[in-house]
Amino acid sequence: MADNSTAKINRLNRIAGQVRGVAQMIEDDRYCIDILTQIQAIKSALAKVETQVLKDHAACCVAEAISSGDAEDQRQKFEELVELLQRKR
């Protein structure tokens, strides 16, 4: 899991650099379409990190709840996922 965390942190650091770059583009009064293109790239990169975190949650936290046999824990993990997906709409 440590390698996976390192990859996510590295990706987030690159995204942070992209955000700083967009801020500089705005300060420099760069062409709007170029700025919007970079914002789309940032959103795409964040979506990839989000997907990986969700996969990790399912593979670790949800899987542990299922294997524990604890119905309350299973229900809680399921409800968390449902709430997350509802907020995303």
C-alpha cells in the first residue's frame, strides 16, 4: 500500500504544480482557451486520483468489513459509498 500512496502523493504534487501554473497563466493574462485546457487537464488528473482512492477503499476498507462478518460495519461502508456517489451527482 505504501507504493500506492507514494504514487497518489506524487500525482497530487504534479496537480498542485499544474494549479500553480494556471494561476500564473491567469496573472500573465494568457489566452482563455489555453487556461481552460489546463483546467480540464487538472480535473482529469484529479479524477484519476479519486478513482484510485475509491479502488483502494473498496479493496481495503470495504473488503475488511465484508470479511469481518459485522453486518453493522458492512452497512456503514455501503452507506458511505452511496452518500459519496449521491454527492458526486
